Amino acid sequence: MEIKRTLFVVSLLTALSACATTSRPDLGDAPTNRSVEPAQIAENAEPSPAAAEPVADQPQPAQTVESAAQVAQPAAAAAVDKPAAVMDEPPQAVVVAEPVQAPKVVKAIKPVQSKPPAATPREMPKPVPDAAPSAPSVAEASDAPDASRNRIEGSLELIAGSGQTLSADEMSQAVVYFVPDSSAGNSKPGHYRIYTHNKEFEPASMVIPLGSTISFPNQDEILHNVFSVSPQSSFDLGIYGEGKSADYTFKKTGLVLINCNVHQSMQANVLVVNTSYIASPDTQGRFALDNLPAGGGKLAIWHPRGNVQEQSVSVPLAKSVALRMVLTKPRITEHLNKENKAYR
């Protein structure tokens, strides 16, 4: 048993010496004969703790097989004096740490330099506008009239006269307007339209400034002949069909009754006034006239089923006004055709 154990230790040390002396091509110029010092066997036949330590970075002198054997002989001789129980224990394996590999040199990777993006055209800076003119002083501002304060507002109530009734859309045909005492230049003519549709004039009433023009487009598939025999504006636009239109310019103030020579039930009322300060009440009868010239004038209301009503006022007004109108006329006024004859 002692001889077998000695031979086992010698063969193990020989194998370790052969592994240590093997060259390592990956270590570059490092010495090829690297070896591990022979394990130090303690008196109790266990490997020395120094054998488990990793190999130092410094190269160690190579150990030959003979020197390893010489070290093993005293250990074997010392083992003879030990009791048999100790000799029968199997030898423990010697733990050999892996040799430390030299660190690989990694070259730094140069960053890839990309070409700078092509320059894009930039917008030219916009010129800074000149400084706005300075605001007027307090004295200058107080001298200028405040037109927004020249306002007339109020409400209108419609009342059915004897034998008359009110329809739901009656308020939509009412008009409120203001005629200043110095009315010269206050009238601004415009262009308006009254359509012939479903054998009716739409709208059926209108207030326009003096000098305005009204077009009468025909939207029916039948013929119409728009005319008027009113003293203020007498005209005959002739017969024309669908898609056609005719115009007339009103050059005198007053109420103009317009009819169709083909259909007796068609009737429109146009009031020509010498002012442009005109407003229509909402469904509740509320109205407002803004930016009026300061001073005296006439506040008037009109409805095609009533007469014009006027009252003198001075702008600006201190409070709102409440107006009332009684409707005494029927919706369609009896009339003859343009030849002053009865309709057939």
C-alpha cells in the first residue's frame, strides 16, 4: 500500500509538471515553461493549502521530475511511522487553480465620423415693423366723440286691431329706424333682393335707404310680371321665366306696393327712407340702433299692416324706449292689375 501511494503521488506531480510546462501561444512573448510548485505534503499526508493557491503572475523556475521525486521520498518515509488507520485513508485530490490568463489588449474603436447634414435654406428674418404711433393723450381722447355711446335701444309690442289677427312671424316684418334732423348724407344706398318663389314674394316687406336697387329673381317654373303703380315708384319689369331676374332703383322716399300682374295674391311692401340707421326687432320685439349721430331726430317704426309712427328723440338717450303699434290692415291689399283692370 505504501508503494502504491508513493507511485500515485509521483505520477500526479509528473502530470502537473507537464501541464505547467506546456507553452501558451495566447500569452505572446511570455515564457513557455510555466510550472506549478510541487504540493507540500503535511505530516498527515494531506496536501498543503499552498497547493490550492492560484499561480502568481511571476514565472517560477521549472521543476524537473527528479526533484519532485526527491521531495516525495521523505514524505513517503515519514508516512511509514503513521498508524495503519491513517495509511488506509485514500489520498485527497489536489486542487489546482486555473492559471491566470494575461489580459487581452483591446484596441479602442474609433468613432465613425458622419458627414454633417447639408445646410438647408433658412428663412430670412422678417423686417421689424415701424413702431406704432403713440396713443393720443388724455386731452386728445376726451375731445373725440364716443360713437358707441350714441345708441337707442328698446322693445316693440304689436297689437291686433279690430277684426285682425297676429301670425307667429308677424314681428319679423316690423322695422325700426332713426332719421337725424340733419339727414343730408346719412343715406347709403345698397343692393337688395326679393325672390318670387311659390307664388310669393320673399321677403314680403323691406325698408331700404333712398337710392337703393332691388333685384327680383324668378325661382318658380312659371312666368311672373313684377310691377308697381305707386305714385312714388311706378314701374313694370315685364314677363320673365325661371332663372331670370329684373332690377329697379328707388329714387323717391315713401311706401311702394309691389304686385305680380299674373298672380293677384302676390304682394310686397317696400318702404324707402332717407337714412341708413335701420334695425329689425328679434322675436321678442327687442331692438338696438348703434353708432348714431348725436343730436335730435325722428325714431320711427313701421309694419306693412300698420301706418308709420314717429316720435322725436335726442341722441344719446338716457334710457330704453317702449314702442307699441296697432295692426289695422289685412295681409293682402285689394288691388287691380297693371292695366288698372280686375284680374281674370
